[in-house]
Amino acid sequence: MTDTTPAAAPRLTLYLAVIAVALGLAAGAIAAAAYVLMIDLQGLIWPDETPRWMILPMTLAGGVLIGITALMGARLAVEDEIAQVHDPKPRHGLQALWMTLGSIVAVAFAGALGPEGGIIALVSALSTMIALKLGREASERQAIAEAGLAGGLAGFYGSPLAGPVQAEAPGTAPRITHYLAGFAGVLAFIWTAEFLREGALSVMYLPRFNAEPQTYDGLIAIVPGIAGALGGLLFIWLRLRLTEAYAARLPNVFLQPVLGGLVLGLVGTAAPILLFSGHNEIGEALALGQEDGPLILIVLGLAKAALCAVCLGSRWLGGPIFPLCFTGAALGGAMLYVVPGLDPLIGVAAGMTGASTVGLKKPLLAGAVMIFVIGDGLLLPIFVGAIAGWIVLNRLPDKLTEGGGFAH
């Protein structure tokens, strides 16, 4: 039983802080190793100039492999993995392993999603195991497990704020140990990723830009922010509808990812720019918009949101943040043709944040992630985009807004 005397409180705080830093370092390193493995496999499977006729067979193969992991016991909801750290209990280790393998396959086989699913599965399993070993009562076990998840996610996002925000239990604020783990996780992720694969971080980062906001930029940025938010709304609405349709008409957990692979392959064959997570294709999409006008940007933005919803709704395990960045950038960029005098960087940044805010259903998390993805030189449009997303979220029915960014 934990000593609750006043003299013991500083010792307990120090004890949890030391564990949080150590676990944050470990979680960040594990997250980096998983990420590097995913992008290395992706490069092996998809060499440069892959012919279009190969896209459909490859995505179908990915769907079959993910279906096998589901049959072998992979947990089918990333939200359940996050919930596990709020109430750590003994678990079957192979479940997290199969989920991690499924997530690696989803990213490697061109899923329109990010790699968060596998990272969360690995880190939550490690954090729960450590919490059960070192935590002497329920509150300590929860604090330790959440710190581990905060470290892993902070490392992946590159933001010591975003990881703790996502790891916190509903209705609570992150503890100081979460932020300690977050800082440790970011450092470990950077060191490990660059050690394992030189230049690995450049695959994640977008170019850093700065904009000089003019008098009315903060006001007119609400337009691309709302446009991006509507793209995020399409994502959460379609994903919910797909989940309901699968439950009613195709409950087979093996066939769901196979069908998702079929849709992914057909769409990807028609428009290869829509494959993969999307953040590395943002520049290409904006160049198409510059050449062909706003309609192509609107089509690409909405199609990316829909394809991400299909992948995640079909049990392709991953996360929505990078596809939502693509959607928001495309829709925000299209608004340059509607709003005269809008700085392109401000429009794109506001659109990305608006889409991410609605898609993740957490304005604070979206803002913290966007500062990493876009850079702190565009804080004004990030803030305006988060406000736009918050406005849209607060006008949606509870059925669409319940849960976190991985719900449904």
C-alpha cells in the first residue's frame, strides 16, 4: 500500500517523474523504430514508377493480410487501445502484436491513413505492462500507462503537447508527468529515427513556412478554415455510415479489409495521388490546382477524406491526421479562388487545421499537431482553423462527435 503521509508526497512525485521520463524515452524509441519499419517496407513494396496495373493487386493483397491479422485476434478499434491505458489490466500480448502487424501492412500497402495505429498498439501494450509492474495502486498505474502513451505519440507528432493531450483520460487535464514523458519521447523519436534511417524525419516534415499576416487575414482565414472543416465532416460522417453498414451487412472481419483494399485499389489506379497518407502529396495537389483551377482541388480534397474513411472504416488500422492534412490543404487552397487577397500559406494552413480539428474531434489536439506539421510561423491561421473546426463540431449531432479521432 502506498505511503500517504505528507513527507511521502515528494518522493511519490519524483518516483512517477523518473518512470515517466524513462518510459517516454522507451516509447519514443519504439515509435520511431515502428515508423522507420513502415516507411522502409513501403519503399520496398512501391518502387519508383510503379505501373498502375500493380496498384489493385497490391492493395487487395494488403487487405487480405490485414484480414488475417483480424482473424488472429488483432483488436479492431484503436480507441480501445487508448482506453486500455486509462485503466491498465493484464492483457493478451499477441493481440497488440497482431494489431501492430496489421497497421504496418496498412501503411506499407498504400493505405490512405497514417501510422498512428501501430504505434499506439505497441506503446500502449508496453505502457500497460510497465504500469502493472511498477504501479502500486490504480492511480499510479494509470499515470504510468498514460505517460508511456504520451511519450510515444509526442515523439511521432513531434509535439510534446500533442501526445499528452491525446493520452489524457476523458474529462481530465494532462499531468506534469505526461509532459515530461512527451519531451522525452520527442527526443528519443528524433534520435532513433535518424539513427536507424538517415533522413527518416524528412519524410514526415512539411517545408517550414512563415507568413506576414495582414490586417484582415485573421478574418478571411475563417473561409478556408470552414472549407477544411467540412472536409473533416465528410470523413467522420462517411466513416460512421460505413461502420454501421458493415455491422448490418458484412460483419465478417476478414472480408471488410479486403473490400477496403478493393476500393483503395480502384480509386488509386484512377488517381495515384490519393494513395498513401497524403502529406507528401500536398505539394503535388496544390500544383495541380495552380494549373487547372479550384475544381481539381475540391475533388481531390473530398476524395481523400472519403478514401481515408473507407480505409479506416474497413479495418485498415491507422490514423487520420495526415490524410486530413491533405484534405484541408486542398480545400483551403481552393478558397484562394474565392477569397481575393488571401495569402496562399494562410489559406492552406487554416484549411489543414480546420479539417484536422473536425476529423480528430479535438481542437486542442489538432492545433498542437498542426504546429508540428506546419510550423510555428503560421500560428494565426492554425488558431483560426481550429476555431473554424470548433464551430462546425459544435453544430453536429452527438452521434458524430462522440469518441476521439479514431472512433467509429
